[in-house]
Amino acid sequence: MRQRRNPTCSHDGFHEPPPDATFNTGPVTPHSCSIAGMNEQPKPSTDSTTHFGFRDVPVGEKQKLVGEVFTSVARSYDLMNDLMSFGIHRLWKRHFVAISGVRRGDRVLDLAGGTGDIAALLKPVIGETGEVVVGDINAAMLGVGRDRLTDRGLVSGLRWTQLNAEALPFPDNSFDAVTMAFGLRNVTDKDKALADILRVLKPGGRLLVLEFSKVQSELFGKLYDFHSFKVLPKLGQLFAGDAHSYQYLAESIRKHPDQQTLKSMMERAGYGRVEVRNLSGGIVAIHRAYKL
Ligand SMILES: C[S@@+](CC[C@H](N)C(=O)[O-])C[C@H]1O[C@@H](n2cnc3c(N)ncnc32)[C@H](O)[C@@H]1O
């Protein structure tokens, strides 16, 4: 069996995390949530608190809690993605890359790219002359992703960097495109991340965000809620030995800004030509925005 490498070691191809990043291991703190409370309008967080699923937590704590979720689910993440979405996440991701406008020779930053799914799809598009920098805050997710891609022979033209999307360790104007699939939802200060992504994009470069969003049909929404709050935690318990992380997943989706709100946030951050595309009835949406 191939020896797994320690993703936190900079000598092993990973870059040191920024000093403000916190990385944690250990179980997720159990918390309760009722399906009845799910449709309540999110209470605005105060300056010192933010949402972690349906809970309000101190701003400084969210990153640690999110870290615990992904450290806990890293090994079972791919299997769970297939089970939870009936494999449809693969189609969403393929479509995401297909409409990204990324070209041969481009330099792309794939944020929250832990599993390497997006990087693997981008690699044939950018070819030998391009580069994908995979950035993620979580060492366990990065480790799993890099091992998977290495096992598939995908090594050259890929860099794996442990980072916080809120404080990117790159110079201004350094990427043709930034992709972020199912990551923005987990970031504590989304406005800060959007601003820093804009900074590192080259003029004319684009940001693509694939994220869970608001389901458009009421009836479909009810089915989806049942799946999210009744089925997902059970699947999590059964296949990952962790119901709470999948409860967090369902809750964090409900707390994430809907299509129009995220579009406005991008415009406020300074992006131009912001477009939104719903997939699967709004279960997920792709936002594409440009640095003009
Ligand atoms: C749901 S996974 C998505 C992984 C992959 N992009 C995919 O689509 O399969 C979310 C990822 O976001 C990462 N993440 C959470 N907060 C982050 C932050 N502030 N900066 C960078 N990555 C972050 C987590 O560590 C995790 O790997």
C-alpha cells in the first residue's frame, strides 16, 4: 500500500497555513435541531456571532467547528456525496467546469478544493501549460484529495495549498479564474473572501461559485427538506458514523444566502457581469462573475 503523506508539511508540497488559520481534529459537538424550525427566517447574527448551521456561535469559533466537520467526514466524503445526491454532484461539477470559460494555459485557483474533484476536471482543460492551485483550509480534506489525484496519475500542474479563503496568500492579479465548489457556505466572512478573491484575479478573470441554493418549487422544496433533515443525518450515521456533520450540512444550506442575495454580495464586492444559473430546480446554483 502506498504511504500516505502528511499534508501539513510544507516540504511535502503543501504550503504552510496562514498564521490566523485554525485547524482542528476531533468529534463534532452534538447539537439539536428540529425540522419545524428549519423554515424560520435566519436571525441576523450580531457583530460578534455568526451562524454554524442553525446555531449562533462566536465568530472566532465557526472556523474551528467547520474544521471539525470536514476532518470528521474527509475519508467518507466522496461516498457520502454520491449517496446523498444519487451521484448527481458529478454532473453539477462537470457542468460547472464546462461553463467556466477556463482555457488551455490558464492559471486557476480552486478554493475549498479539498477533494480534488474540480481540479481533476480542470486539469485536462488547462493542459500541460496551465496550473491549478488547490486551496483548502483543512489538511485532512487536502490529504484525501491529493492522494486520490496522485493515484489517478494527476500530479504535474497541480499545487496543494493549505489556506483560508478569507486571506489568500497570493499576490494581486495572479489567477485567470477562481473556482469554489460547495465551499463558500462554510466560510465565516463571505464578504471578506469575495473581496480577496477579486484581489487575486487578473483583470478580465472570473470567479465561479457552485453552491447549494434555494429550491424554486414549494412542493419540491418539501421533499428536499425531508431528504435533508430526515434522510441525510441517517445516511451520515450509517456510512460515516457521524450524523451531526450531515445535520450541519443540511442546516448550513438553509443559512446560505439565496441566489439573488449572493449575486448582490458579489456586485457589492466589486464584481461585474454577475450571472446566476440554477441547476436541479435551484438545489444548487452557479454564480459567474468577472473582475472588469
Ligand atoms: C463541502 S467541501 C467541498 C469540497 C470540494 N470543492 C467538492 O466540491 O467536493 C467544503 C470544503 O471547504 C473547505 N473550507 C471551509 N472553510 C474554508 C475556508 N475558510 N477557506 C478555505 N477552505 C475552506 C473545507 O475544508 C472543505 O474541504
